[in-house]
Amino acid sequence: MTEQVLTVRRVPVTQSMKTHPLATQSGITMFVHLLEADKVWSGCTRPQRALLAELVPPVVEVLLAKDALSVEDMPMLPERVSRSSWAAMQRRGLADDRGRLTGCAVHAWFYAGRLKVAGGAA
């Protein structure tokens, strides 16, 4: 069995979380995820954001269906990505040394990128 890169922990959204999200541990955890993801997403260039928006949604579908992702489930960067862009993504923790996306890339897109794209602020 291969090592898991990401796992899903489903937390029911209660009425108290809806009305006072920072008064619950789940709400605080969600807020921390949003902050950490935004920090990574904000450091991405527009081409990197576009690449993540292209590659990550199918990965998230698999993650939500299986509740976990292994390294083999992570997509490879396309050949059109230059060596310097790949190196920049590695420095940011978005790609590994074999050219696959990392859990950090999926996390950043899921918690920050998809929300900003949906809101038009990408």
C-alpha cells in the first residue's frame, strides 16, 4: 500500500457552526485551512494558478470519492511546463521532484483558488 498524500475528514456543519463559525473547533480548523491555503495561493503566479485550476478539480473529485489520495493519484505536470516553472513550483511546495502535484497544491486550490475563481477574484 502506498502512502496517503491527502485524506478527507468529513465534519457535519451544525447550526452553531453556521451562525458562529469561530465558536466551534471545526470552524476554527476551517479558518486555519483557509488562511494557510491563501498564503500558498497568493504566492502563485497567474500561470501557476491557471495550471492548478486545470489539474486539481479532477483530483478533488477522486479525493472526495475515495476519501484519500496516494502519490500515484497525483497528476504529473504537463510537458508544456518549463523547467524553470517546475522548479518554482517545487520551491513553493506545489510539485515534487518527480513532477507530480503535491497535497499542498490540491489544498491551496481547494481552500483558496476555487473560492477566488468562483468569486471572480482570481
